[in-house]
Amino acid sequence: MKAIELMMKKSQEYNEKEKPPVKLQIAHGFAVCTDTSTELEKTELLADQRMYECKRKMKEADKKS
């Protein structure tokens, strides 16, 4: 989780400092798999769902600003 927080902080700092014509945004999602023999596909789907939820939230925030 610390890696994601750092990545988000650095992208925000970049956007504030460089003011690029297209803002750098990074969608992310993760899930933990405890049993690779039966749960790997479900875990991957959960991580994808979380990434798309992150994207949705970023789009909503862009509309507000």
C-alpha cells in the first residue's frame, strides 16, 4: 500500500509542478490471493473491479474541478 501512496503523491507533485497539458493520472486496484489453486481468477477479477472503481472516481473528480 505504501508503494501506491508514494506513486499517487509523486504523480500529484508532478502535475502541480509541471502543469502538463494532460494531467498524469494512475488508476490502481489490488487484491490479495491466499490460495492460488482456487482463488487466483477471483482475485484478479476483484483487482480489476477495484481499478475500474478508481478510474470512475478520478473521472468524477475531474468533472467537479
